[in-house]
Amino acid sequence: MFRAGLAAGLLLSLLLAGPTASELLAGEFTSIQPLFRGVPLTPRRPEDISVQVKLRNDRPLYAQFRYGSEDSTLVTVVVDRASGASFDLYVDVDRDRIVELEERVPEAGPTRRVNLDAEFVQGEELRRVRRTVAFRLGRTGRTLSLATADLVRHRTQLAGRTVAVVRVDGDANGFFSDCRDRLWVDLNRDGRWDPLSEQFPYGPLVVLNGQ
């Protein structure tokens, strides 16, 4: 059994050990999946967006979202559907409001991945942290979801034992310490990551085993 004080100590150690490039993983833990959030698609192109590619569909769909802090620059996505399930996906990764050919995401089925910076302001400085973002187009072709595909791995001491800990971005904003993020703790150290007993909401206090 684990005391709440140990849980608080675990959370504090994770807060002090921010994610580094060596800790970011993509797909190593197959039982821990990225958490997707939906973004609305619309046929109306944003007025300040310039599309400098020849699209296959004369009615493409557009989406805009913020990746990083709430005041970060909008990221624009263009979904260019062809026949059947075929589509092209463009992501304005440099946030310059210009959709260019080199911003086309390589085809890889309904879920596609691209490198995208999480953008946030620290003091008076604009900072960017590279992430891998997954985009998933729904079966109807009119819904789009995104998720941070990276996971953050730690090893920490808990009740005198070394346990593995994984953090998941639960709201797809590029951060790993928000209230909607998820914390996985391999309590029995079997490497199987039980979603019922080893997954916890991230918060000021993490309760393990009901304590």
C-alpha cells in the first residue's frame, strides 16, 4: 500500500524533472495510447490564409487550433479529399498563415504524424518545444482529431522501490503537466501498464491505490 505523502513526493519529483529530448518517446509503450481531441472542420477558408498548392478537391476543409499556451499562434490544417478514403493533409507547421506544398503530410492511412512545435511565452520570451503530433481523420471525412504522440518517461523512487512512470498529454496542447493530462505508474513493475489500476489523473495530489 502507498501513502498519499508518497504520492505527493512522486508528483513533486516529476514536476522538478521536466521532459527532455531523451525522455520523449513515440510509440514505445504500445499499451499506452495518445489521447485525441477533436477540432471542427469547416469548408470556409480563414480570411488570412493563403493556400499556395493546387488542391484536388474544389471544396477542401479547414481547421484551426492552438498548440501550446492559450495565446499561442493558431495552426491551420487543410484536408483535401479525393475519391473514397484518399485525402491529402496540409499542416501550417511554421504558423506563417501560408499553406505550401512542403507542408503536405506524407500519406499513412487515416492517422498521420508531423513534427510541430508547442509554442508558449515564458516571461517576455517566446519559446518553442518540438513535439510529434498525430492527426486522425474520421470515417465520414468531416471530423478531425489530434493528439500529442510523444510520451514522457521517468524512473523514480516510490516506497523504496524504483518504478517506471509515463506522462501522457491528455488535452493535445503539447504540455505534460496540465489537469487533463494522464500519469501512468507501473506499480507492480511488470511492464504491462494496467489502464484500470495504474493510470491516474495528473494534479496537485496523485492518489495511488485509494490513498
